[in-house]
Amino acid sequence: MNWAFSGACTNAPGRGRKREGIELKMGYLEKGRQRMDYARFEAEGWLIGSGAVEGTCKHLVKRRYCLPGARWKRERIPEVLALRLSMFNEEWEADWRQLSAA
């Protein structure tokens, strides 16, 4: 990735809060450089956009917890989600064997 902004903060005009804001944003981008190598991630088969994640959350979580008349105790949500995720990933049999053996 070409970082055209390298050194931009040292040469940028301005003072005060505006400059501090620019420096803060540049620092964020510099620190996160390795997390933004989208070409490599895509070549490795990783999903880049958030659509797949959002779609899964909608399908896996929201449809289950937003049923009409459904009421959920907050402390029980992780257990139900774990079961639902096990079914969604087609790992139910293996997970059930592991749980029943414990």
C-alpha cells in the first residue's frame, strides 16, 4: 500500500486542535497499516467487506432474539447463541458429543 501521507503532518500548515486532529488520524492509520493490507487478505481468501458479517449477525442473532413475544434474560444469551452458532456451523453433533462426555 502506498502511504502518500507519510510525513504529511510535519509539512502540513496549521496549528492547534485542527493539526492535532490530523496527527491523531495519521497515527491511527500508521499503527493500523498491517490491518489494512486488503489485497493480501483477499488473495488469502478472507472476506473484506462487512456485508457477510452483518448478514450473519442478522440471520444468526437478530432473527432469534427478535421473535414476537420472545423475552430473554441477558445472562442466558451467550448460551443460546453458542447453541445456535453450533447448529449454524453444522458442528452440532461434534459439540453435543463433547458436552455429553463432560
